[in-house]
Amino acid sequence: MARYKNGILGAFSGKVGAVIGASWRGIDYMRGIPKISKKPPTPKQLAQRMKMSMFRGFLLGLDEIIEICFQNYDQTSAMNGAISYNMTNSVSGVYPEKCIDFANFVFSKGDLQGSWAPQATSTETDTVNFSWTNGPFNKLRAAEDQVLLAIYSQVEKGFVFSTIAGTRGLGVAKLNVPKEFSNKTVHCYLSFYSSELGFASTNEYLGEVVIS
């Protein structure tokens, strides 16, 4: 049943025949009820569905960072933007063998500048050490920028991350990881965030590291 507003010519919400009325961010709109196709999906459609399913669950592990740091992408939400971007740019393989391209995976995207020669190592037990070189400091590369660290284990199927790992000016930071990650290979990422500007940097991929 639909609900009318402002008389018969006004906006409505709900279903009327083959039309649905709704409102989003104060904008009233109508859309038709989608027809259910009886045709079998094409390989291209199946590949697209596979990518969508793959990233929906995967990105939830970083939703706290994505909500704030995935910027400059025209979508209804940061998470939808991250899903759309990675479906296009962070997939390798051919259907049905598609997989995530970790080197191109992006969860933080913005105008803040990155670092020079970032590295990740693990020489201490259950710890990943990160280091980088700072260029000349400026508004978009400030010493006070927060350091964001993240690692992902394909074996454990999970992320470990920190949004307050230190400041850019230090040039080093560390991430403590659970013991179940010991002796596992992880993918390592580094990015920065300016609380003053509300800007994030696009995360940098530092390669694979075996946890000590």
C-alpha cells in the first residue's frame, strides 16, 4: 500500500501498481518494479556477480577505515564507492577463477600525499614493522598526519589494522598481530589521515611479509 503526501499530485511512498514511490535525502522519486528475467545469466553477468560477492564480505573487515578514508569517489556511500572501485581495478584472473589483486587493492583514497620508499618487515614476534621516508612537509604531507596500518592474511581470512599507529613525522610504526598470524604470510598496507583537513591518502601496498 502506498502513502500519499500533499494530495493526489504530491509525492508518495510505497507501491502503486507497477510503480514504487520513495524518498532519498529529501528528494522524492518513482521507479518501476524490476522485471524478473527468465533468461539464464551470461558469463559476463556471472563474473560481475562474483566480483560483487567477493568484495562485499572482504571490505567489511575494513569498514571503520573505509567510512572515513575512502574519498573522492562519486557513490551514495564510501562503502559502495570502495566496492565499485575495487570491482573495476582490483581483480585478477578470468571467471570463474577471479580473485582479489592485493597489490592494487584500495581501501583509503584521497588527496593527502603518500610516502617515499615505504617498507614492511617482521623481525619481532607477532609484530609487523613499518617504515617510510618523508618528503618536505606541507599542508598535504604534514608531520602530524595519523598513520594507518593494515595487514591481511589469506589463510586466516582476516584483517588486522590500526588507525592510530603514530604520526607521519616519526617515519616508523608497528602493528601487533594475534598469535594465530604467526608464521603466516600477510599483505601489508600503509596510509595517512589528516584530522585537521579531513583528508586521507591513497593507501600504499608494501608487499608480502611472513610474521615472525
